[in-house]
Amino acid sequence: MQDKEKQIIDLRSDTFTLPTEAMRDAIRNAEVGDDVYGEDPTVARLETMGVELSGKEAALYVSSGCMGNLISIALQAGRGSEVLCAAESHIVCHEIGALSSIGQTQPMIVPSTPDGRIIPSGLKAFVRPYSYDMADRPLLEIENTTSGLCYNWDEYKEICAFAHSNGMTVHLDGARIFNAVIETGITLKDWASHVDTVTFCLSKGLGAPQGSLLCGSKTFIEKAKRMRKLLGGGMRQTGFMAAAGIYALENNIARLKDDHDNARRIKEALEATSWARIGRYGTNMVFFSTEGIKEEEVVSRFAAMGVKFGLDAGYCRMVTSLNVYSSMIDRLVDMIGSFKP
């Protein structure tokens, strides 16, 4: 066992989580079959859980949130169309142009906050009459959480209502939706009730090694299953990974509060210094800039002390997760307090 005082504190992302022994047991003992033939009972159980949690008619296990988003965009927008979204959204910044290169759509950037939340009042300018020489705008994409921040519930409903009243469908990129659920007390079913399709990750804060669920109508999911195969996403005995997802949904949602509490402690420690300034903060993410020292040097010096984090959008970014324990936060708070620029 590694000495706790020497353990690396990895705050780069909540994607660096490792499966616990209990999750490894669930993987090891999973009942599996050929999912392309629809015969993997563990995948079927996971997809049923997705239906129950989201309130949608059907769910599909996909290899990643990126794949789930791409399928949703390609099927609901399609070739030669535009997708309304925020400039900071993952489909624009972190999915290497898949919506255009594969989905054959293009992003139409709408007014949003610097952290990526769409501003409802700015959407009216994007309503236009039909013209044969202009791209259709059949889909609006919304991401929750974004940079760790949750949407205001009333604004979220207003955005979705605007889209639907103007003939658009709405896709929710809910990669970290359970962070929003824990932070706001609003259930996934309620968040999902205002959109047509939703993806959510089983990795990240929930701690599974991989995979996402894509939820929507039965008709949509039947089409999505075909496109998943088209994209090379038809998996065989994938119940082993689905078992990790089931374990994550059953055991790791409520514990996200620990991540939020740890992020709050980091924020408070940084606020007490003379050299750090909080830029963005929400759920399990803390973004901060520095004074009297370059952000890159702060990252480097903390790395030398066994604390890993990175730079994002001009800020230092720290992200808490299930592999960051309260004892690690105790050490980090002490480091922050004694750090000299």
C-alpha cells in the first residue's frame, strides 16, 4: 500500500478514476452474451436502468458520450443542417469536429456565458423563415453540467421550450448530469423530460471504466442502434463493461456530494490566499487564475509536490473525483495555504 503522504493527488479530470475492488468483482462476475444479437443480459439490465432513470421509452449502451452525441446529432439534424449550441460545448471543443466530419452538420453558435451556458434571451435572433438556400436548424444542443456549473432550472426550461416552439428537437449532453442532480436536487427524469434525447456518462464521476447511455423514444433508439453499428460501435460480450456501469449507477451517484464538498474546500483554500483568484466554480470543478506568478509555474510547482492539475480556458483547473479522498484534500489545503509565489 502506498504511503498516504506520498499518494499522487490527481485533479486533472474525473476521467482518471479507477474501478474499485467491488466494481472489479461486478465486472468479473457479469453474465454476458452477444449484444449485437441482443443477447447480453447485463447490457439489457443496464439499458432498463437508463429508461427508469431518464423516463424515456428506450436506452442504448454506447461506447462513449462522444458517440452518443454524434448519433443524436446525425439522426435529429442530419446532412446540411445547423445545430444551435454554445461555443464552449463539448461537441464543438472536444469531439474533433465529429458533428461536421461525420454527422454532416455544422454548429451555429448562440449567445452563451463564458462557461458554456446558453443565454435564453439570445435565442430569438436565430429564428428565421424558411429559405431553400439556407441550412435548416432542426436541433438545439444543451450541456449540463458545463465547466462544472449547472443550468438555472427556469432558464433551462425556457431554452427547451423555445426550441420546441420553433420546431426544433433538443439533445441534452448530460455527460455529468448526475453532478447537476446532486447539486440541485432535480432528478434526471425531470431534466430529461424537457428534451428529446439525452446522453449521460457512466465514467467520469460515476467511476466506470467506459461507456454512456443514450436515451430517447423507441423509434429513435431503433435508428440509433443501426447507426451505432455503422460507427463500429456494435460490441459483443460487452456485459463486462455494462456491469461496471450498473455498479456505478447503484453505488456512485449519491457519493458525488463528496466530490462537491471537496471542490468547495479547495475553492475556499484558494480564496484565502493572496495569489489565487477564482474564475469559475461549480459542483466538482474549480477554475482559478493567479497573481504574481504564471499559471504554468503554479501547475509545475504543485506537480513537483505530487499534485496534478492542468490548464483550461486560461485558468488552472482542479477536478475532484472518487479517487480524491478527504485526507488528500487535507494535504492539498495545507499546500495551498503554505504556497509562496
